[in-house]
Amino acid sequence: MKKTLTVLLALVLVIAMSVAGTMAYLTSQASVTNTFTVGNVTITMDETDVDNSTANKERDTANAYKLIPGKTYTKDPIIHVDPLSEDCYLFVKVVNGIKNYEASGDTIAAQMAANGWKVVDATKGTYVYADNTADKTVVTAGSDKTVFANFTIADNAQLPANGTGLDVVVTAYAVQAEGFAEKTPAQIWTAANFT
């Protein structure tokens, strides 16, 4: 009887171990993989090709003009915010070498104001885009912003014979809008380290 009980106990133990070995727990698993990329702010700027310096293109990045008193010239720099760009604030710096020779009224500065460009620093010729009563406007991806359309040399302009210093240079800048909502345009300009 002792032997039978030992065999029976051993048999129960073997069955219990085999059942326990095949028993599975209910489990589940999930994961999240985060992919990080760096955003970008991308702009380009061009203007109408008035001197045919760019073959087969209507837009150009530079033109040459022969200035004549009383004549109006097409110069229409347009800033293009790339469709994949982050929202941004736009700035321009305008070095206007013809300012003293422009016809009164529809000057470059007057056109810029009409197109929504507000002065940030008059001595440096810096402006920010602000199409409403705010001090700056967020520009969305895929937008185009015209700086000005043309300029006119005054009828009585006494242009320098050598033409020195008569360049109009427009430089466009963009900085991400995110993180700058509470800053003034001058603070943004400084923070972005624009020159």
C-alpha cells in the first residue's frame, strides 16, 4: 500500500508538472515609435526679368537698369514661402540708393507700407510683414508676399554721372513663428541674429 501510494503520488506529481509546464499567461504588448525630424523655414525671392538676363524665365534674382529722369521701372521683389516651410515671420532689409531721386507719391517706402510692410528700424532699412493692425503677421507655408512693384525717377532728378550708389538691394529674411508670439519685431530681429 505504501508502494502504491508512492507511485500514485509520483504520478499525480508528474501530471501536475506537465499541466503547469503547458499553462500560459494572458499577455499583451504594444509600443510607440516616435520619429523626429527638424522643421525648416525656407523662402526664395525673385522679381520680373526686365533686362532679359535670365534665358527663358519670367522671374529673375537681379536686374540692371539704365536710369532716366521721369521714367518708371518695374522692380517687384516677391518673397515666396516654400509650401513645406514652417509658419514664419518675414522681414526685409531695403537699401534704397535711389531714395533721393524718386518721384514723390508712389515711392518704394509708400508702396511697402501699402503692401503691409512696417518699419522695424528706419536707420537700418528693416521692415516686418504685418498685413493688419498687429505689429507682425504669421505667414503660412505656400504664401507669396510682394515687397513693392516699381519705382519712378523724378522728372527733375539730377542723377550722378557715374551712377555710384544707385542700387536698390532687397534682402529677405524669415524666422519661425513658433516661440516668438510675445516678442516685438525688433526683439525677433535681434534674437534671430539677422544683420
